[in-house]
Amino acid sequence: MRGFLDALGDDARDALRRLGTRRTFKRGAALFHERQDGDRVFLIHAGEVKLARVTEEGKDVVLGVRGPGELLGELSIIDGGSRSSGAFAVTAVEAQVIPASDFLSFVSSTSEAASALLQMLATRLRASDETIFQFVAHDTVGRLAGRLVELARTHGVEEDGEIRIDLPLSQEELAGWVGASRESVARALQVLRDLGWVETGRRRVVVRDLEALVQRAS
């Protein structure tokens, strides 16, 4: 999936880069919190960010991972609502912080930016629909396969016919994303290793058979 920045032409990209200010965030820092007012958007230039909500029991539920070129916080400035999730740096992050009014002016005056924003929202809606389907239709192994497919496609690096994912999430965070216990995710990873579809290391996964994962998640 292409990021918002990648979907723009050179002139629009240069105009966007002139907006707002650049900021760095240490690993674990919050870019914004759930239920805050949405008065700015964040364009990631380096690093990885997780989107998460917190349950009443205080458990993080990961909703997604965003990387370079991707936009965060756009929904709140479109509909005027509060933040639907928090955004937290899982690696060191460099992001461009753009006031809502400046970003909306840019989108309204730049047709390709408006088109890129619509395409991005449509892609994320489709991904959300797919996630809901997987939660209803699949067991932990199937849901984990779906998340690994997503990470492989958005954050993976192809090497010798395999895809390396330097996973920016702990196993506990991955469990929250899959909607299962840490123990269940550990068992599911073992199943995928035994099948020869993945290899795992510390916060690192090598996908050896992407098509098999796609089929298991379908």
C-alpha cells in the first residue's frame, strides 16, 4: 500500500513538505492520545507508529502500524471529532506536524491531494472490513496470518525470495492486534514455523511463503 506522500506528484509533494514543522519522537512517545481534539495531522518521514486504543482493563489494542510516507490524524480534522485512537512511536520517529487549517487548505486547493486522501481512506476502509471478517471467520492462526500479510506488504523487505519484517511490535502488542492472548499468539507462531511459512527472531519475522499466509487468512 502506497503512503499518502507517495501518491502525490513532485510539485504537490514539495508544497506539502513546506507546511508545518518537523519533530522527532523517541520510542514510546505519544504523537497524540485517544479522545484528544484533532487540531493537526502527522506525516511520517522516518520510523514506525502504532495506532492503539485502551480497554477498560488498561490493555492496549493495536489497530495498525504506520510508516514513512503515511498520514496520521486525518479523520479528526475531516469530521471534527476527537481522536479515535492514540498514536505511539514504536521506533524513533521523525514526523511533519501540520495544523489542521493548513492541511485542509492544501487538500482543497490541490486536486491530486484530495484524490490521494480519498484513495487512502478507501484503502483503509477496505482493510478494516477485511480485519472484521478475519475476526469473525478465523481462529488465532488465521488472524495472525492476516496481520503478518499486512506487515509483509507494508513494512517488509524482500530478500532472496523471502520477506523480512523487522517487527516493531512486541509479542504482547501483536497479541492485542490479533485479538488473542500472548500465549495463543506464541502457539500460533509455532504452528506457522512448523509449516515452514515463517521464521522468527526477536521482533523480527521472515516470511518464507507469503501465498500460504494469504490463503490461510482468506
